[in-house]
Amino acid sequence: MKRTTVKFCGLRSSSDVKKAISCDIDALGFICVPNRKRTVKEIELKKMLQLVPRDFTTVGVFMNPTLETIDRWLSMFRFSAIQLHGEESPSFCRDLK
């Protein structure tokens, strides 16, 4: 049987990351949507990503971003994947890929 992939999302502190990586999970999600309860601040994200082991997938979560917004975040942080959580069009998704 294939193993289910598990992602913890909405991490906001180094303490959250340390607890999460001690669990049997595969990915960590970071909310990059302005003005949300679980939005991570850029300065904190830098600290948190330094704690993530290389075998974990890191996911930046965005809602209705522009391509420029994604480019800006990716110029600062290396996410393994991007999760779109809005009303992005198929053509936007193709352009992003």
C-alpha cells in the first residue's frame, strides 16, 4: 500500500517547525497570504526554513497572487512547491509552472 503524504500547514514560529519535524510527516506549509491569522512574517520564515531538514518538502501557500508576487517570494525563499488556494485560472497555473 502506498504511504499517504502528510503536510502540516500554517506554521508561524521556529518552535512550530521543531515540533512538526519531530512528527512522521512529509511537508511543511507556510502561509504567504497577507492579513491572515497564520501568515508567516518574512523574517520569521527565514529562521524557520533554516531548521527544516533537506528531506522535507516546503510549501509556500498563496491565494490569488500575481506572478510578480510569487517571483518575489521565490527570490527570497526556496520552496519545494507552491500551493494555490484561491481562484487562480488554469492559464495562471500554466504560466506559473
